[in-house]
Amino acid sequence: MNYSGVKPVTIENGTGVRVSLFVSGCRHHCRECFNPETWDFGYGKPFKIGRAHV
């Protein structure tokens, strides 16, 4: 699994303060998508368990 980004502190993606992990790969291809570059499952960096990505 690849990820396209991490927001360590965000209030835009729900109630309260949280961490957001954005993964790569989408088959919906919505016309209003804010991040069409992330549709590719190979986009971004490989996610490795046990490693800080922030």
C-alpha cells in the first residue's frame, strides 16, 4: 500500500483534532476530485509498519 501524505494535525477532516493518512489508489475517478494524481495505486511512498512517516 502506498500513501500520498500525512497530516499530523488536522481539523478539516472531521470533528476535533486528528491525524489524517491519505492513501493512494482510487477507481471512482470523480470529476470533482481534489487529488486526481492519487488515483494511481503506485503514487506516493510505500507504507511500512513501525516507521514514522510524519
